Amino acid sequence: MTDKRFWNGRRYYSLDAYLKQQFGEKLYKLSLSGGMSCPNRDGTVSYGGCIFCSKGGSGDFAAPYEADMEHQIAYAKQLVSSKSVSDRYIAYFQSFTNTYADVDYLRNLYMPVILRDDIAVLSIGTRPDCLEDDKIALIKELAHIKPVWVELGLQTIHQKTADLINRGYPLKCYDLAVKNLKNAGAEVITHMIVGLPHETHDEMIETARYIGSSGSDGIKIQLLHILKDTALYEMYQKGDIQTLTEEEYIQIVADILSVLPENMVIHRLTGDGDKKILAAPLWSCNKRKVLNGIHRELSRRAKKNDVD
């Protein structure tokens, strides 16, 4: 296997390295909204959503929803204009569950976007239990045009935690979704949350190992953010849960990376919480410091292994 130290200077296969290999340049995401809700909010599966999910449906940084996608894309481009030097982008439908609609609605939403010259990748955030056969067929059709990424919010493989966070589907549903999406030609990115209530270090590593062997192409590692006006925030205020320290998080992420396949794309090592609604952990606001801490720990471990 390729030595991790040669992945664009990192000891893991970063998204930046992957994009430069596949597209010849770094591509920025346009965070968009498809105007959908979630079966975990409207009573189809449950009410209220996952306990950590904000009113924005995990799309707090997405462009405001409007039916005119041209305006949405233009607005999203403005948000990344100071960073992007490319004229191509990743269209990322982030808010809520972006396959939670009939297939005709989804076709009319996604087809004009993926056919745009300025869109290199279509990325769809959704739940594994909202990928019926007709939607898989649409994704297969889209994937014949350009790369399609489907992001699945697994978070954990442990049922007791899944019940606590009100996820609303069993692990076998994730397994089937990955299989069907891969057969359709899509790339699968799995979301994992580090620091979920009452999970042990070993349980978090078990989740990472499972994702690594599931067939998923990439992973997003996300620190548990406690956002105001969520059920999780109420638990936090009562003292029922605690958040990780920065050092604990750095050590766990380094351990997670050590058990993942070397060719798995690491789309995220931590995440931003909207500072207007973030209650804890406040150290996460300094994302650069956290990332530097992770990189230093990976370097420390590599040097130790070289000596040993």
C-alpha cells in the first residue's frame, strides 16, 4: 500500500490530496439546500430529529433555501469567493435529508445542477433509510454524468447510542445503502461523531473500524457539538453528559486514523459549530489549532514508530 506519509505531505489520505489527484486542483463546496425535511422530524420515523441536530438540519452554513437554484448557487459562490481560485465546484446539498422527496422532485432538482459546467461533483447528504430503489436508480443515472457523492449520517454502530440520539434506523439499513450506492456508481462518505454520550474510547474505535470495512470510500470525523435549542443541550444543562477535552479528542482521532484503510479519503477531521448557537465545547472554535494538534500527534507517533 502507499505510505500515508506521501499523501500530499499528510499521514492520511486527505480530501485535498484526493481532489488534486482526481481533478487536478482543489475544489470548494457550495453548501446548498434542496428544500426538504427529514423523516426523523415530521413523524414518519420520529419527531424532533437527532438530539444533536440544530433547527437548520446540520446545514447551518448552507445557502438559504430558495426554489431558484441559480440564485442559491450564486450566493454560495460568493461565500467561498475569497478562498476559491477554481471555476469548478462541488454542489453539496447539506441541509436535512436530501433524498426525502419523490423521485421526480429530486430529478428536477439535481439534473440541472449536475449538468452545469461549473459543477464538477454532486454531493448529497441523506439518511440510509431514504434511498428507495427509484432513488438509487436516479443516483445511478446522475453518476453516469459526473461523480456523485452520497453522504450518510451513520454517527455510530452501537444501537444503544443510536437509540439515545434518536437516529431512527438500524445498522443493517446503513449496510444495504452502502451496497446499493456502490452498485449504482456513487462514492459513499460516512459521517461519524466522536464524543457521543456515554460512548467509550473502544466503542468509538469499533465504529471507525466498521466504517473502514463497510465499503465506504470516505469518512467525515465530527466532534460532538452541543448546540443551543437542541435536546442534547437540555441534557448538557442538566449535567447528564460531558464533552471531550481537546487533548482527548486529538488522541481519539489519531487512534481512529490508525485503524482506517490507507486509501480511505478523510473528508474531515473535525468540524465547525455555528458560534452563535454553540454551547460546548468552546475549544472547538479554534479549528486550526485542533487540526494542528492532530497533525503534531500523528507526527509524534510516526517518529516513535520509526525509533521503535
